Amino acid sequence: MRKITLILLLILPVKTFGQTLKIDSLKTVVRQFTDKASSVERDSSLTVSIYTICSMISLAEPELRQVWTDSLNRFSKSSKWNQSIAYSYLANSRNYHLNGYTTLAFKDMESAIKLFRQLGNEKMYIIAFSNLAVIITNYFYNRPISDQKTEKKYLNYLSDGLVLMKKQGNPGQVANLDLSLMQYYFRHKNYGRAKNYAIEAWEITKADPEKNFYQHFVGKWYEGLCLVYSGKKQEGFRIINEIKTIAQKPRKDGMDKYFLTNNGLSLGNYYLEKKEYQNAINEAKIGEQALKSMKLPTFDYALNKIFYESYKNLGKPQEALGYFEKMQAYEQDSQHKEALGQYLEWQLKYEDEKQKNQIQALENQQLTQTRNFLSIGGVLGLCIAGYVFFVNRQLRKKNQEIQEALLKGQTTERKRMASELHDNISNKILGVKMRVELLENENFTEKERKNYDSTLRFINEVYSDVRLVSHNLLPEDLEKYGLIVAVENLVKMLNLIDRTRFDTKIQSKQLSLSPRSEYEIYSTILELVNNILKHAQAKNAIISILKEEKLLKISVKDNGIGFNNHLNNMNTLGLKNIHSRIESLRGSVKIMSDGGTGTDVQLEVPM
């Protein structure tokens, strides 16, 4: 099981009027300024006061935080102070982040950073930058490691942020970046470097641990966890238990509950990885109890996942089912939240449509102007030829841009569909399977036992098929490692199904193909594989990929019933798509088959 480790980082409130100023005093300031006529001075004071109230409201009062955030949003639209909208973005981002709307939180925090930088407010720019790093870290905590380029960019971003925070000199903000970098190296299993950043977060906040409570104690706590993962369990758990004794004492600001949630999640996942399922449940219960007074659905889901996996492995399906249903409820709600953050996909579709309109305009412009120039006579022939060449060159460039945009759009949609199948449909099928298993009875008659076993077998087949489809909609291997690795891993997955035995014959591991070409070829191979599984009745099949000079030759061959017997199925299930895909790459398709001797589909694509 992949290790999931959580670090709960806070977007720190900015106590603009001093640490001792209470929310009630700020409300008084707001009431006093509300009665005054609008001015830059009045509006700036109101903006900072309302924003500070939003930042200071307890995690246990999400409704109240929403009320004050909405108030700041309304006020910023009419404010005469040019920084009000930037503060509004900052408050919105914090609220979105705590409510689980990560995409929207990221978008608004980026807007705040841009505005504060443009307006020359260095202090708030640094604060917003620090908070953005927190959002990124929490967003990636339960996701697999990305490709090397993305991870390096992520690391550079956090490293640059730490340098910026150290120049500013705020210990709490520096500790935030330390913990973000600690989480980065923890994900990469570099526990030595992770521990160093955890220690720095602890050390830099020693002067005022009350003000920077969470960063201070979590830093030391994670030093202990890094030691545990490094094999020094006795020393690591000694530190963890010492810090837990101090940090779990009740606090008015709710930071003790935030700390205990972190403890329950991180240790719960540690014990889950070690297959100590009862210990995982015990730690998760600590986090569950702490979360009761806070509405943090993302962390609630992570705890439910620990409970579900632990009870399932302990052979307690009834308890596991209860937490599985809670996970499903969250996933259905998170789909709505994800929809709110799909602005990037909408923007892509808009740009794609815009490019289509541009190329149509270029084509019309070319036809009209070419016709006009030709009427002038042969004297301008050379100029016309040059002009046509130039416009055609532009058209080819635009065509390329459109193809790239379409590929990006298809990739985005396939990722969404794959995620829907894997995270939603697969889980629902798994839920049905668990419910059916609960119906098992030792007193089944022979007929009932036969029906029960066949139903379970059918559910397992459906579950396997859905997982295979979700993987192959857009396999991660194709994006990361290319066509050859993706095909090899596809064959490994196909052989797990135990229907047709697939083999590969690959001449070269290195192919010089564009991402679009690899995508089209892989999709074609997948189409042919699906037809073999569904219609060919083949015992064996082989996928060959050979490189000859400037040609890539692909063969998908089976020993099934032959082309004549499933010609109609081939036509309806994708033969046209196969021709269309390969011809779009300036390639060719050749199908050879005799009834009863199998089928060999040969593809040739120029490299």
C-alpha cells in the first residue's frame, strides 16, 4: 500500500492591530467606521479590520467565518482603497482552503499575490506567498509523486519561498515553508532532509511558541516521525509522545484539535502501512474525536479511509462498510467542488474555439486576397506566390496549434472520465460486492450457493473491467514513459484478466514520436485489443512494434475465429476509428485474416 502521510498546515492569521486585540474590539472598530463617509482612510481601516476578523475566527465556526468573508467581498466592490480587493482574495482563499475547495483557494491566492505585488504591499505579498505554499502542500499530501519535472518545479517554488520568508524575518512564516519542504522530502522518503526542516521549524519558533503554537510543536513532532520512519522507533516515539502530552491540552483557538487530527492521520497511516490495523484504528479515533468540533471534510475523508482499510483487513465487513459509505458520500460531494474549479478546462475549450475561428478567418482572407491579386496580372505573380506561401505557413502553424489544443482537451476529458470510473464507479461496485458478501449464509441450498457464487464472480469481472477501462482511458505510463512502456504495462494488466494470453515483440525501446502520435497509436492498439477480447475468441495474441528506417510498424495478431466471422463487430466497434487515427498520422492500415485462422492487423506510421 502506498504510504499516505499528512501534514496539516494553517494559513496563519495576520494580527494587524497586535496580538492582544480581540475580535470584539475589531467589531467595535468596524461599527465605528461604518457610520463614516467613504474615504481611502476609512475604507482601508474597514478592510483590514474585517480581514483580521476573518483570520481570527476559530476553525470550529465555519459559518461565522463565511459570513465575515462574504461581508468583505461585498465591501471590497465599492471600496475607494485600491487594496481592498486583494484582501478579499486572501480571505476567500483561506475560506475555500479550509472548506476543501483547493482549486478555488489556489486561484484566489494567486490573484492576491499578483495584486499585492503590483500595489507594492511587500508585507502582504509575502504573507500571501507563504499561504500559497501551504495550499500546495496540503493539496499534494495524499497524491502520488508526479513526474520529475513537476516535482522539481514544486521544490524550486518552495525553496524560493523559504528564502523570501527568511528575508522578511517572520518566524511563523519561515516555519510554514520549513514544514512545506519537510513534507516534500517526506513524500520522497528522504527522511534525513525532512527531519532537518522539521527541526528548523521547531527551533525558529522557540522564542514565542504560544504565538506559533502549531508550527512549533508540529515541527518537533515530525522530527519524531522522521526518526520512526528511519528505523529509530524508540527515540522517535519518545519525542512524539512528549509533544503529544504538551500539545493536546485544550486551547481556545482550537489548535490542540488541529494537532490531534494531524497525529491521528499520520500515525494511523503509519500503522496501516505496517499492517498493525488495530493500532491504526486507535490512532485514527484520536483524530476522529478532535475533528468533531471542526468542519474539515478532506481530513474526515482521510480518517474514514484508515478506518475502512483497517476494518476490512481485520475481517470486519460490517464496520468497514459503514466507513466505506461515508467515503462515498464525501466523494460525491467532492465532485461538486471539483466542478467549481474547472475554469482551466473551460479556458482550454474557449482557446480551442478561438483558434478554430482564427484559422477560418485566415482561410477566408487567403481566398479573397488571392483572387484579387490574380486579377492584376502576371506581373505580380511572384508577390502572390510569396503571399500564399506566407499565409499557408501561418495556416500550418495554426493547424498545429489546434491539434495540440484538441489533444490537451481530449487529455483533460479522458483524465476526468478515468477519475470518475476509478474513484466513483469502481467504489460503488466494490460497495455492491461488500453488500452481497454480507448476505452469505452457511444454510444456502445448492441452487442458492450456485447463484451466489456466480453473482460474486460476475461482480468481480465487472470490477476488473471498469478498473482496466479507467486505467487505459489515459494511462499514466503513456504520459510519463512513452508508448513502449505503456504497451508493456497494458499487456501485464490484460494477462491478469485471464481471458486471452497476450505477448509483446518490441524491437526498440526508444521511439522518436510526438505525444499526439503516441496517443493515437496507443488508442488504436487498445481498440484492437478490445475487439480481440470481445469477439475474436482467441487463446493467444501478440503485439509487435518494429522500427524500419523511417517507418514504425505495428502488428496486433491473434489466433481467434478470424476476420470474416467478426467483420460486422469490427465495423461497428471501431474499424473506422482505427483508419481515421492512423491516416491522421499519414500512416496506413492493412488487415489480413481467413476464417478460423485468426487476424493480423498491420499498421505503418512514418516517424
